Amino acid sequence: MENFLKYFYQDFGRLLRALLDIFVAFFDFLNYLLNFPMRVEILEEYDSNFGTLDWILLIVAYLFLILLIALLIWGLYKLGRRIFRFKVSAKEYEALSKQVKNLQRDLLRANYEKDRLLSMRIAELGGQGLPEDLAEESEEEAQTEEENGENYIDQTKRNSFHSPCVDPAESRFFRLTSVDNYYKTLYIPPAYNETITLAEFCEQFRKYTASHLRLYYDLDMVRHFVAAMGTARIIILQGISGTGKTSLPYAFGKFVQSDTSVVPVQPSWRERTELYGYYNEFTKKYSETTFLEAIYEANYYRDPHMVILDEMNIARVEYYFAEMLSILEMPRQEEWKIDIVTATWDNDPCLIENGAVHITDNVWFVGTINNDDSTFAVADKVYDRAIPIDLDSRADPFECEDVGPLNISTDRLNALFDQAKQDYPISQEMLDKLEDLNAYLIKNFRLAFGNRINKQIRDYVPCFIACGGTEIQAVDFIVAKKVLRKFESLSLGFMKDELTKFNTYLDRLFGKNNMAICKEYVDYLKKNN
């Protein structure tokens, strides 16, 4: 130990003394530089023998000394400013960091909207690449930025858009953040078919399900399903098990190459969190659902998308689906938003705005219903907002040519529905007959169809005609499913004679054998009540 201390003193001691000498020398320098009394004493020893040249040289020396002091003070001042300029409190630093992250997210959203609009423009041109004017503009901007030395900044922006918003493992929304990452790095918008008509769409859909999926549907059933999409956001498929209620929207998703989301409803569902999930205070993670993921992901693309609520009446629909029913009734589509969280975190998914997820117009909700003892009756307010379709039997298999899937945008589909409502409005003669029917129902059954059903009739009939059907077929279907369904709330056991007279009335008003679905439904009510 003693030998090591001697070695340490001889070796490291000299190093420490040399380091100490540096600081001593620096302070000696400052002492000599600023010790003006010492400098005056030395000057008094020699100034008696100074000549003119000596005094001039003294003045120059002092000017140099003052300049040296000024430079030293200025250097220390600049160094102090550099050290203390970015020193802020922890609270201010956190606020600034949050602002920066919010700006980054806004930038990502803006870039996403720009790319989406550009993709739609490309799709309109048939996927042939950038429009000539946009291509020239991009080249000019790139050249200008390179000349100004800004090309690096632009490249950084592009990289930040195509890179993930945040690591999913660090976000409380793992699945939604993974959706962000996919659409910002891997997704390529398809080239949409912008020439197909509704009638061609129904024909090709039916042939596709038969040739690829071995699922067979009557053409009128396909027309009813597609026309329902142009009428309401909610479609109810009801009937006995095994008739293809779930398969129909599933096949639709395969046909338009946007796989349908299937949400199996559970008997215990009683409130909104069963659909949208909830924030787990223990794990600090959000419990995400397939339903939430489907409506969130739909914000990223324009393909039509089906969300199936499988066996939706195994629980009370008006309990867990009540909020969605109210939201879809709002007149402005911008108001279709689901509140998910009360506060937004910095690393939340990019398309959650103010804690809410937007429900886009490319989503349709399809509920499948089995009417048996194990299920609940569906409330009128659910039926009133939906288009119910009965699937009571399977169509016979048929042979057809092999038809492949297609890509159609929701914008094109909605445009076809809007065009149908302009080209094939319900005739005034049919409107007069429906008014007569309404008066008859009020007089004999104390039932009436209100404004919502009137609007659905006016929307449904043109869409069905554009799909290849006729006006009387559409009226027969929509009256049976939306108006006569209300007969189930009556005490029909004492009204069989009135029901028989009602069938005769339908023949007289609309023509014999023209309202087959309505009369078949009335006969069913007579037998089962």
C-alpha cells in the first residue's frame, strides 16, 4: 500500500499538479490583466525618463490592453447566453414538446389528405400516373427547392409522412396505431372502376358469388341488397339459419376487394363499450374491438366496407347500438363521430381528433337476425332506421361464366345512387296510390307511415330501378318490409276479416298480382295469429 501511494504521488500527483497549474495560471492572468494599481506603480518608476515616442507606445499598449479586456468580456457574455438561453422550466419544456408533437401530427394529417386527393385524381385518370400539369409542377418545385438548398427539408417531410406515427407498443391503442403504420408505409390505393352501372354491378356480383364462392342468390335479392345500400346505412338480414344471411355481406366484401368485418354479438352486451371498447386504468391501455378498428380504418380508404353484427338480436340491439342509431340520424355527415376517450395523448393514433373517431360514408352496418326463442325482439326504432330483408330460402344453383372481383370507390357508388334518384324518381301516380294506402291504413288499422319511411320509399324505389328492377317490385318490397311490418304490434287475432279485405284492396289499388310480397306477408299474419 505504501509503495503504491509513493507511485501515485510521483505519477498521478504530477498530472494533478499540472492541471492545477492551468487554473492557477488562468487566475494569475486575470489578476495581472485587471490589476491596474500594480500597473500604475510600475509606470511611476519609468515615466520620468519617457520621451515622446515612449508615451505614444504606452498609449498603444493600453489601447491593446483595453481591447483585450473587451474581447474577453464579450466572449464570456456570448458563452453565458448560449448556456442559459435554452434553460426552461420542466413545465414549459413539456408544453413546448406537446406543441411540437401536435404540429407533427397535424402535418401528417395534412400530408395524408394531400396524398389521398392525389390518389383520387390518379384513379380518375385510370391509374396512368401523375397528371401532366401536376408532374410538371412537381418537377419545377423539386428543382427550385434544390437550387435553394431546401431539398433536404422536403425529403425529411416525405420521410416523416411515410414513417409510422409512433411505435404501437408505446401507444395505448396498439391495433389502431398498427393501422396507421400500414397505411402510411405499405398501402397503395387501387385503380377504381368508374364506368360500371348499378345494373351491371348487381349482375357481376351475383355471378361472382356463384363462380368463386359457390353462393347462389336470386338476382332480385341482390338488387334489394344493393338498393338498400343507397337508402340506409343499416341493413337487417333476417330469416332461418343457413340461408346465407352472413354470407351475403361477406361475399360483397370479397367482390369489392374490401374484406367484411364480422363482429359476433354476445348475449351479455348491454352498453356502448361492447362495440367501441374502453380504457383500462390498470393496464393503461385501451381495450380495442374489431368494430372500433373497422370504423377507424375506413377513414384511410374509399372502398365500400361492410361491418356485420352477427346475430345482433341475441342481445338487446337498442341497448348496445343506441348511440350509433342516433349518430347516423344526424343530417350532416361531418357530425358522425364516436367519442372514444375524454383526453388525447401525444402518441394516440393519428386520426383520433379530440378523442373521437369519425364514421365515414363508406361504411354500412349489416345485422343478421334469427327469429327464435333464444333471441330478443328488435325494437321499432331499430327497424325504422334500417332496411330489413328476409332470406327465407336458398336460390337454386346455376351455371354462369367466371366473373372476377372489381374495385369500385364509395364515391362512384354514391354517385350512382344519386344519379338513380334523379333519373328514376317515383312516379306521381305511385305517390298518389301510396297516399291512398296511408289513408286506408289510418282508417282501418290506425297505422301510418311517417316522414322517415316516406323518404326511404323515395330513395329505395329509384335505386332498385337502376339496379334493373321495376317500380312496382320496389314498392311491393318496401311497403311490405317497412309499412306492413307494423301490423305485428296489433291484435290481429280479431282482425282476420280486415286482413282479407286488405288483400282485396291491394289488388284494386295496385293491380292484381302486382303486390305479391305484401299479400304473402298478410296471409302469413292471418295464419299465425
